[in-house]
Amino acid sequence: MSLTVAAYPNLRLRRLRQSASIRELFQENHLNPSDLIWPVFVCEPGDDTEIATMPGVRRYLVDELPEQVEEAYQLGIRAILLFPKTPSALKTENAIEALNPKNLICKAIRKIKECVPKMVVLTDVALDPYTTHGHDGILKNGDVENDTTVDVLIKQTLNQVDAGADGICPSDMMDGRIQAIRCALEVKGRVNVLLVSYGVKYASTFYGPFRSAVGANLQGDKKTYQLNPANAVEALRDIKQDIAEGADGIIVKPGLPYLDIVSQAKSFGAPIWVYQVSGEYAMIKYAAANGAIVEEDAFYETCLSFKRAEASKIITYAAKEISKCLKKISA
């Protein structure tokens, strides 16, 4: 007996949409607080805690972190990603403050691990918060020098790991840095440190509010090391290389404009995280503030799109807000 493909009227797909309970029954992807990673900005006393370009986001003092991180954990968030706003007086051409064991990020790591040890603390590895020129590495003849930068990134990594970081997220986009960092961690006996690479970081306009948040005064652009937004195959090559070099997972950044990369990257067999970056966050906030969209719905829908593209985790500044909404839905 041959089978025929069902067609209307035998196939009525609206049957799957007729009530909230039936829609839930057939829902393919779900969003949970544990899917979310919360990026947190840290600043020194006396610095401005407000971020004008990111409504609802602020910088926290180190002493404020335990309460905020504990709240995030109680909401179901299991990982945070730290970024420092380094005081201008400590920024140099060679980013030497990144190697200071008493720098802002190291103090933040120690405080969180002391007070909320169950929270996974991830840290950014790149030099832009520490350089006077705002680039992710060491400049030579006006361009970022790859191998010299990698040497400094290794030292920055070990500094943050010694402070207690559970995982390292290199965002610099230097060639070979994942292999170099992984080897350094092995040599130091830090075999359990997570290494999640920004394997795909496009030279995007959507980073503007973030640079303001960390006080980066970028001179020029980052197009010689960040990816060309026109390229997909090159992005997949970067992912494949970073996995081969020892990355435990890959971050794709920005998120919504690059869902095609997220979807294709899953075939490499490593966890793929997506970063809903500052510009994406700000667009939703500004549109909602002007009555164009409903904020909660927009964050939920965009995060579902990341899950649909098969991202396993979502880095978003709205993590706590989304988690609170999810708690209401499930109550």
C-alpha cells in the first residue's frame, strides 16, 4: 500500500495553533533562564555607573556584585560574563593593567567567587578595555600585531584564572590564540578551565553602546582582525580552526544579523553560543520606549530565534529581565 503525502483538507496545520495549550504542546523550542548568560559591567568607586546608550543597564561596583549575582542565580541564571571599565589613568599603549593581579576584573572575580561560588564566572580576554587606543591588541605601525598580542593574552588569561575565573572567553580575534591559551593552561595545570572562543566576531556597527560602557576610545576600526560582515565561509573556517585548537565552545557575535552562521556552525559538533550585543539590546529598548514594540515580547521572540537556530546559550543584557518574565509565565 503506497502512502501519499497529506494535503489539505486532511492536513490542516492550524489544528496545531488553535489554543495556548495546543500551541505549547507542539512548540519545538523553549527558553529557560539557564539558557541565558548575563554580561556584567564593573567600575571603580567614583566612576559613573549609568550607561546612557543602554537603558536599563548599569555598571556595578565590586561591593555591589554579590547581591546582583545572587539575584541572577536565584532567577535561574547560571553564568555571568564580566567586563571592566578600566580608569583612564590606568590605560596604556601596551595594556599592562590587564596583567595586574589586583586590577578591577580580578577584584570582581574574587568577590563573586567568595560570595556566590556556585555562579559560573566567565571573563573576557582582549586588551581593548586597557589600551589608550581602544584596540584589542598591541599596535605596531598602526595595526594590531598578532603574535605579540597573543603573548599578552596568555598572561591576561592566567591572571584572570589565578583570580578564580571558571572560564575564559577570548574576543580579540587573533590567529592562533586559542591553541596558545589552551597550551598555557595545560602547562600550568589549569586543565578544567573553560575556554569558549569568540570564534565569530564580525566588524559590526552594533557594538557602539558596549564601547561606551567600557570606556573604549577606539582609534580607527577593527576590520583587520574582526570578520567582514559579507563573509560566511570565512566565519565557518574560523569556527573549525578554534575547535581544532581546543575551544570548548564558540560564541557568534552579533546575534540576530548572523543567525545563518549560528545555524551552520552547529554541524561542527561544539556548543554554539550567541551574543545579543549592545546595539541589538538598545534597539529593542529604544523601540519599546517609543511605543513601536512590546519590550518583553521582543526579547522573548529574539531569544527564541537564537534557540531555533540551535544556539545552546544566549548572552544578553536582558537576562535578568527575561528570566523574571519566564518565572511569571511558569507560575
